[in-house]
Amino acid sequence: MRIKTSQLVIILLLALICSVSFYVIQLFYTSSINNRSSLIYEQSLVASINQYEYLPSLIAEDDALRQVILEPNTHYLAASEKLKFIAKRSGAEVVYLMDKSGTVKATSNHDERNGGFLYHNYSFRPYFNRAIAESSRQFYYAKGATTGIPGFFISSPIFYNNEAIGVAVVKLDLSHWEEKWSNSAENIAVADENNIIILSSIEPWRYRSIGEPSKGVLEKINHQQQFIGSQHNNLYSKSVNFSFSQDNHKTFWIVDKKLYLVSSLNVSETGWKLYYLVNHSSILNDALIIFFIISILLFLAQLNINNKKHITESKNKNRALQKRRQEELQTIMDNIHIGVILFSKSGELISTNEHAKHLLLIKNNINSKENTLHIHQLIDITDEGFDNILLQDIAAPAYHETTTNTKNPIPVMFAISKVDTMENQAYLMTIVNISRRKMAENQLIEINSELENIIENRTKELQSTQNKLNQKNKATALGNMAATIVHELSQPLTAMKSSIAAIDAKIKKSDWKGASESATRLAPLNEKMHSVIKLLKFFSYQDNDSHINIDVTETINRTLDTFKDVFKEKNISFTLNNAYDEILISANPLKIDLILSNIIQNAIDVLEKAQDPLLTITTSCSKGSVFLSIEDNAGGIDNNVKEKMFNPYFTTKEVGKGLGLGLAITYEIVQEYGGSIEVENILKNTYTGNKNVQQGAQFIISFPLVDHKESTQDHHIATHL
């Protein structure tokens, strides 16, 4: 005998009440245990600190040690040895003396490497400046500014004639407490007055904060160098407080995706707070176990009761129950405001409601033998496959659309489900008139068609307008192209002028050394001018560019070769840093040469005013791209110029020296090949007036890489002309 839903709900409710009660009791019990454990750990920690509380004051009263502060010329060695003896006997990590400026004059670790703390200045530490300002003992926890080893500092002022002349400090190592806590497998954390965790049984928790630290707290910690190199992220991602009464509060934290019950206790005289955390899952698991045990016991008890009742019931009530179900089904059918049809497996109608009769125009009595109707006569389901519909999953009946077989077909939507009536198996069909929806769909189709026609007409109008604008811009385009030709040919002409001047000078001096080399540069420059004209004509007609695999290293060397005479004439040094035998990209070699020539020529122009002009080109490959860096030392570029320098016709050169097209063309070519170009200012490592000095400008160009091979030897070339 099955258990009823109501009985099951009662069983689960009783089990839930018992488990919740147990959970609350367990929560209060665990919280009480946590408070006692927190108190034990707090007292143990305080007792350990109190062992050394007297030590700084005792050292401050020692006349021999005070002399190290009073007489600056007193040798530190005797005092340091005495402090070393005190540290060893007391168990302190380090003991040291500081003068009024915060400088260590004697220390127990003076014989360590670099003299330990000796002559280090720690005036920024609160244990020093508070001891001087307040003339009282101070407690402080931090990472060592010299060693980086965390420790607990106890300081006491050194007085002479009622004036604080220095500070005696004892540094304690509390790491042994964390080791004990870690071995106990308990979750303990101690936070300082800034809510930063300084001690913890969980190593990753150390130096995290309790709550989000304020900007002022972070600035104070950084100024004091309290936790050098540490991040202070919030320990918990969420904190929830529950108040069971005015004096009874429970705090829960979510730490690293785990829920903890938290107890806290102030650590005496230190301003610290000790937190004791218990994983909530241990409490919850016990409550769940109680819930399942009680649920199973109650379930078995109720199942036994139901079985006894079932045996005493009469089996003859089944037929009456079936008849009542059929009557109820017919009543439901009559009261539903959609068409409902009940039919047999063969498709013969058993009964319908009034909505179905009205929709399907059924006028005869379907229960009479002479007026037997079949479902196929009422709706068109030939396309759907009637047998396939009946075989569908009845738990989730699918909806189908079709039309009625009336004189004027009506669009309908129907679904079929299997039902049991008496001993016979039947099917229930729900049918809905969807004429309005179909009408709306047809109207929507017509509207979409009209919108498509409107868009098509508007597109044609825009294309016509665009063609007219293109015609008007032809004159402007021709002017720009002419200006571009002048600009692009000026660079090779300048190079030819330099080579011719070099040859002329050698002829006048009858010095033929290097003349042949200068003369051989004229033919490539002439070829380049011819190619530039061809390329600009190619741009004006917007033909498809022909890409080939070119070697960037070879292209750079060829471009630099055309500028050698210019470099020599203007006394410009250049450096090529290249660690690759071959760097392949897919591009037009002339366009890459144009990019390099434009940027190098701009660098030459600005280097004319540099004291020791230097041009540096560096290649590198990373993540499927090649990067070209072209640097100068001409003082950098103004930010306002950087924003406009890739705009067409923008130039900072004098009239007649540039049209502002070189970088614009360079930018377009780089974009065409899927690359990028950026410009940055290079800063010197030295400072003048607390401001960085701009040394020069750096252009960084990248292209998608086809392939590259690492060189077997260093190809760093430094050439001075």
C-alpha cells in the first residue's frame, strides 16, 4: 500500500521539526564549545606574550646599555654582546636599542650577515614613534623590514633626566603557536587592530583582512611597511549575523566557498582579536542524519498502518470507482471551454462536449448505432499520421495543427492523451479554433513583405545617391593622388640626391673608394620611383592586391641600404637588432618598403636636431605575429600630435617639406594586411625635477606571421656611419 502525499508531508514535517530542533541545540552547544576554546587559546597566547612584557623595560633601565644612546661614539660591540646574551637566555628572537632618530645603535644579531639590524633606521614603525610620543610600552606585529620574517614587537622608551632618548625593542617569533594550531586541525585566526590576520592555523588566511579594509588603513599599513609584499583580500565573501536574543548572536562566514560558525574574543592589552571558526557542514550533517533516521522510522510505521487498512477494504469497490471516474470525466469535458472529444483506439467517437459539437458542426446523436462517427470524418489528420500520433508519449502530448473537414475548413490545433474508462482504453482529444491566430500570422507575412519592398527601394535610392557622391569626389581623389605621388617620390629623390652628392664629392677629390657602391644605389631608387607610381595608380583603380610570401629581414636590409648615404651625410648612427634568419609574411614587398621608408624618413627629419642622432630597428616574433620596433632619440612626440599623426594631410614639418600623407598611407597599408601600428614615447631611466624625461619616439608595427626560423648565431648588428 502506498503512502498518501498528505501522510508523506506529515512524516517529512515531523522529521524536519526534530532535525531543526537538533540543529539549533547542536548550534548552541557548538557555539558554547567555541567560546571556551577561544578563551583557552586567548589566555595561552597572552600568557606567552606576558613572559616577555617586562624585558624591554628592564633593558631600558640598564645604565651600561643607556650609554650607547647617550654617547654616540661608544662602541656598540659590548652592548650588542650583552643584548645577544639577554636574547639567548630569554628566548627572544632579536633584542635591540634605537636612538631618538630611530637608528639601531646595538643589536643582538650584530654578528649576522651585513650586521643584522645595526644602523638600520626604523623610525616609521609605530612601536618606535608611539613609544617616544606616548612614553609608554607598545605592542606591534609586522614583517621584519630587514629580514622579512614576521614577529611580535614589544618596545619601551629609554629615559634620561625624564626625557625619552631612545627605545628598547624585543622581537618575538610567534610561529610556533601557528604550528601548534595547525597540528590541532582547528581553524584559528588572530587579527590586529587594523583587522589584518597576523596569526592563523591556515597558512593561506595569513595577512588577509576581516572585512574590506579602508583606503586609509591600506595607506597606513604601506607607510609603516607592516606587511611588505602581502595582499589584504577579504577573508570571507559573505558574513551573516543571526540574533536569537538580545545577548545571543551567531555569526556565519563564507570562507573559500565554505560556511563557518564564527566565535571571536578580544586579546588582552594588544588590541587584537582572536577568531575561532567551525565548519558548518559538520553541524548540518548531524542534523541531516537525524532527519533521515526519523523520516525512515516514521515512513515504516505509516506504511504498516496503511497496509492494515488496505487489507480490510473491500475489493468490490473498484467497479463503482471506475464508473464514478467516467462520470467525472464527462462532467469535466462538459465544463471545459475548449473542444473535447473522447474516441476509441479505432477512431470511433464515444462522446464530445458542446464546444466540440459547435466547432465540428456535429448535429446527430453520436451514441446511436446508425450515426456512428469516425475522427477522420471530423478533422484532416491524414498528413499527421493517425497511428503515429497514438503511439506518442501520452505523458507529454504534442500539439498539431490541421483543419476541420467541414464545408468551410477551420484551422484548429489539437492534442491527444490516453485515458482509462471502465475496462476499455480510449483517447481524449482537445481541439482549439486558431482562426484568429492564423489571420494575424498572414497579416504579419504581408507586413514583412511590404517592409522588404520598402527596404529594397530605399537601398536602391541610397546606392544611386552614393554613386553621385562618388562622381563628385573624383576631382578631390585626383588631387590627393597627385599630392601623394609628390610625397612618395620625394623620399627616393632625396636618397638619389644624397648618393649623387657623394659621387660628386668623390669625383672632385679623385677618391673612387665607395663611389661604385653609391652609384649602384641609383638604379634601385629609380626602380622604386617607378614602382611607387605604378602602386599609386594601382590604388586609384582599387585593383585586388597580389600577396606573396616576403622575408621581412631581407626587406629591412634592402630599405636601410637605400638610406646609407643619407645616414652618413647627416651623421646618424643606426642599430639593427635581429635574431632571425628568415621572417615570412604575406604582403606586397613594395608596400612594406613604403611603410619602412616613411617611418625612417620621418625619423631622419626629426634626428637633424638631435645631439647624438641614433636610429634603432628591432624585430621580434610572438604569438603568430612579427613585431617591428623603430626608435629614435629625438626627444619624443607631443600628445596632441600623437592623436592626429595618422590623419591625412596632417604634418608638423615646414612648408614644402611634407604633405602629411606618409603616415596616413602607412596606417592604411598596415590595416590592409591585418596588422597594427602604435607610437609611444621612450623615457629615460634618470629623473630631472621628479619628472621622466622623454628620450625619443618608438613606432611598433605588427603583421600576421607566415613562418620564421631561429638563427644559429646572434644577428645583432651595430653600424655607425
